[in-house]
Amino acid sequence: MELMDRLAEAERRIGYRFRDRELLARSLRHASAADDRLDSNERLEFLGDAILGVVVCTELFDRFPDLLEGELTKIKSNVVSRRVCAEIAEERGLGELLDLGKGMNGRGDMPSSLHAAVLESVIGAIHLDGGFERAKAFVLELLDPRIEHAAELGHQHNFKSVLQQVFQRKGLGAPSYLVLDERGPDHAKCFEVCVAADERRFEGCWGPNKKQAEQQAALAALLHLDLAVADGDGDIRLVDACWNDDPVAANPSDDAEVDALSEESEASTPAEHGSTSED
């Protein structure tokens, strides 16, 4: 493909028309195809990586005002990674337009690192050609769905925190965690824990320690109340009802089933220990 045709196709795939096409050409030029590495896409990759980071961090800061630094970092690590950049570059077909030296051509599948690098260099080129706001719009167009998905998956690590927020918002009181049973030797003990709140008990769940059992119990309560769903890949998605003040719909038959499960667990152990910790 001739250079001008390749640049036109790149603009179509990127969704942006460059005023200075030399920037676009450089963003697609691998060091193996450049007479001087200063004419390759390496410097644009450096710039684009920085633009990508600041755009995503600012977006997370503004979009999730209630998340702590650690939670924001988890989302960022899932969104701004070489793997994600490589996937997006492949989806857009940018690797096919990369100008490679003769020694790089014919080597079979292109390494993912080259795909990631070309996306970052394109971001850097858009920033220089159209300004920060245009580069920001490009980045968010690519990453917005992934940000939402990463935020939803991030809740998997802290279902107790989610349950605490949901119950407070819906006036159900603070959830407590009851140890229903424990088994195994002291050095490898497993625990069964259930959530109790507002005179309701939910299904007990086992875990290799109390903390993990409580997390699974919190998830079981969210699933039972239809406040979370599991997709075909096993990923957990919180539904919109989590974040409004509407009361949880009562389902007597479901409650009876939950109570029966809790009673069975009670019968298997002589004592219960309550906890309202938020570990």
C-alpha cells in the first residue's frame, strides 16, 4: 500500500483527520524502518503513554468521587495496560498499517508490544496535531466501556463494602456477619458465614478464612436480592438498583428459603459469632 493510501486508511480507522500528516506517518513508523530512531514512533509513544495515563486518571477521579485511592488504582491497572492497548490497536487494525523494516516483515504474528506501542504513538500524534482535548476525546472513546467494566469487576474484591453502602442507602441497617460453622484443624480452618440484617438471614458461604467467607456471604446476599448478576464468564455485575434509594422488593418465598438455609446451618453448629467488621 502506498504511503498516502496507508495514511488515509489510518485516518479512517482512527477516526481523526490530521492537519499534519507527517505526525501520523511518524506514529506508524517503527524504529526498524527509520533511518534515525529520532524519526521513529518511539518519542510519540513516550508522549502518548503519558497522555493516556493523565486522561484515564482524571476521568476516574471525576467519575468515581466515592472511591478510595486503592480502588481507583485497581481500575486504572485494568484499563491502562499494555495488554489493553494491544487489544485496541488490533481491533482498529493499526498494526497492519505499521511501517516495519525488512528484518521485521515476514516474522509471523506481530508481537503485542508493537500493537500497544502504535496505539500510544497515535495518541501522542493526535495530541500534537489537535491538542489535548482532541486526544482526550479519542482515548475516552476507546476506553469508556472498559472503564465501566473494570469498575464493575473491581467490586468483586470488596462485596462487603458494596453491601454496606447498599443497605445504608436502602434503610436496611448495617449488615452483620455470623459464623455458622467452622471445620478443619487450627492451621487450616474453614468457616461458614452468613449475612444478617433487618431480621433477615441470607445463605451461608464457606471460605478458607473468615474474611473470604464474609466476602462470599456478602455476594450471596447481593445476588439473592437481585442487586448483582453473574454473566456467562462468571464476572459479577452490580445492577443500577444498587445506587438508588428504592426499597428492596420483598419476596416471601425467597425469604423463607433463606431462613431455612440459615436454620439448617444453625442446627449444624452449637454457637454463632456475630461480626460487623468491614475488612
